[in-house]
Amino acid sequence: MSDMARGRDQAAGLRRLFAPAQPRWLPVVLATDEPGAGSWVAALARQFAGQGSRTLIVDAARAQVASAFGLRARYDLVHAFDGDCAPREACIPAAADIRILPAARALGHGRRGADAIARFEAGVRALAGAADWVLLVLPARQARIAALFRGRPAPADVLVALGAGADSERLAIEAIRSLSVVDIDAFRLLFQATGVDGAGSLLSRLAASGARELRARVSAVGNVHDAAAIQRLVRELRCRGPRADGAPAGTAAAVETVF
């Protein structure tokens, strides 16, 4: 190896060593339009914060998470893009270690297709830098956006919340399919309004479909209101390893301190 190549390798190693740690991302895909998602997403965030993690909730699904904390969103990510507020003002302090970023409008604001998604990713990453965990709440029809925020070295699990009825099952299958083609293959189901018998039957169908058609692993967490199940889930996720090192290539370098 030449001295020049060796120097480049050393410089790259130093950049990796001193690059800021990145948060861990947990996509939460809502495969239901039933009300009430904001309440259990808020409870999920409280579990992360209660176990010592600074937690940012990115509400890109109009789940009304701020309302679940008794708060009103004055600004959102679009206001930050348009200069109507400082970027950090778009994040609502909900508790000592919880911030909420309303971001649903940003997925289609003023731009189309890839440009809107790239802008959304850059804005979210810039505001997420100080967090330990980011709960990325997405509507099922836009679940594939979660692939932009995958953890490294292994893809993060994806939570999929289901309601009652065939429409919710169809949305869940479509979301799992859209993410399985980009090498995300671990999905955990949360049941928002399904009885125990119905949840078991739905899990069986989705697990079989995932294994047969999508090469995906599908398992159940439980009901969204089962505090013990949510606590176990959060403990397991947090114990898997430290935050990822370094920002992925091509992401925004500027980070707003929101905690």
C-alpha cells in the first residue's frame, strides 16, 4: 500500500472514530386509521425515557401524539423548512427526555417524489442527532420511508400496529412487503383494537404470509395497552447494543440540539 493510500485509510479511520454517535431508529407503522394511536405511542416513548433514553417522536402519520401529552403543536417540520421558526422550535418538549416533532406535512410539502423524501430525511436527521432513540411514526402507505433510517450494522425491527378488519390486515401486508424488498425482515405486531382470539388468528396469517411470500419474520408484541409487554419490548430493544457510530454518507451534517 502506498503512503498516500495509507494516509487516506488513517484519515477515514479518524473520521469514523470522532464522528458523532447517531440515534437508534424504531419505525412504528400504523396500519389502521382507528383513533387512539397517539396515546399508546406516548406510552411507548415514556417507557424509553423511563429506562434512560432521550427519545424523539417523529409524528409523520398525524397520530396526534402531542395531544396525548396534553400539548398543542404550534410549529412542525414544514415551518422549520420555510423559516417560520427555528428548527429546534419545531420539536415540542413533552417531558424531560421526550421531544415530539410533528412531520406529516413535510412528506409532501412543496416538492414531489424523491425530492420531498430527501428533504424529509435531512430535516429529521438534523433534529434527531441528540436523541438516543427516535420513534418514527409512519402511515402504512408510506412505510418504505423507514428504510432511509435503518440502524447499522443490522436493520432495526419495525413495529406494525393493526386494528380490526380486513383493511388493516391488507395495509400491514403491503407495508411488510414494501420494507422486505429493501432487506428489513423483522416485524413485530401490536394490536390496537383486536380481541385475543382475533389477534392470534391475524398473527398466524401474517406470519405464514411473511415467511412464505416475503422472507420476513413476523412476531407479536401484544396489545398496545399492555404495559408489561411494552416494557419488555423496550428493555429488549435497548439491550441489543449501543448507538450506531457516525452518520451515513450523504446525510445532513448540521445537528440541532433539542434536548
